[in-house]
Amino acid sequence: SVAESVRDRYDYLEQVEVIARAPFEPFETCGFEVTLVPVDHPPLVCYGLAIEDPETGAKLSVSGDSTYGISEESRAVLDDPDLLLAGGIVTADLCEHHPAGGDHFDEDGVPRTFGTKHMTVEGARALGEDLDAGETRVVHVSHFLDADDAFEESLAVDGERFEL
């Protein structure tokens, strides 16, 4: 399991307590309600998550490391966040350089998945629209973007802070 891997790899960090959690079963930590959801990053088991403040109703959703092919069940948990942090590794035009190309094409033929493991920037933005996110910030962006694209509004910047 993921919890066992973390426990084995980071056993020297005595301050960290690893507790296995099942996907789709909300749990409370640090005053927040957290729900893990499976996402699509073959061949690894990866999770996104929804974090909600029970007092204010504010919600943060994180896509995790995933393709655009996130299941409907997972999308239902991630839906309607105030802020979505969605991984988008490169722009769709760079799919031509990947041996597997792109996947999860939109109606205009734009790939929303780069290769087989990561969303494109366009895919991350589309996920935000699909989930009706109040704001979407694209994270996990590579260094291969053109300078003109690298500072577009939706791309997250290291050190950014948000108040929900």
C-alpha cells in the first residue's frame, strides 16, 4: 500500500505517523475533512484529494499526478472546489514529442493528456472547468514551456499563497 511504502521509506522521521486511509472515506485531520480519490497515473497507484473546512465550507481539490482520465466517482468528490490545483506538465503542442503522443482529446482535437501519465496544461484547465472550480491553478509544470506560455495567469508560481 501507499501507507506501507511511506512508512518503510521514511521510518527515520519519528514525528510522522503513517495511518492508512481508504479512498472515498472522508477523515478529519488538522480540523479539515479530507477525502482521498484514485486518479489515473499508470502503472502507479496515485491519489488526488479534496480538503474541506467544515466551519467555512471552503474547499480545495488537488488532482494529484494524473491524466485527464479521472473517474466520474473521483470527479464527484473533487467537484465544485473554491480552488483546484491541477497537474499540467506541458502544453498540448508538445505531445508530438512524446513516444505515446497525447490522449483524451477534446472536441477540437487538443490532447488533454501528455503521453500516458500526466495532464497537459490544457487538460488541467479543462478539468477545472469540468469541476466548476472557482479558481484553477496549474501545478507540476515542466521547464519545457515556451517563455511566452510559462507565465500565463492559470499557471501556479512557487510560493503562491491562497486564502479560502
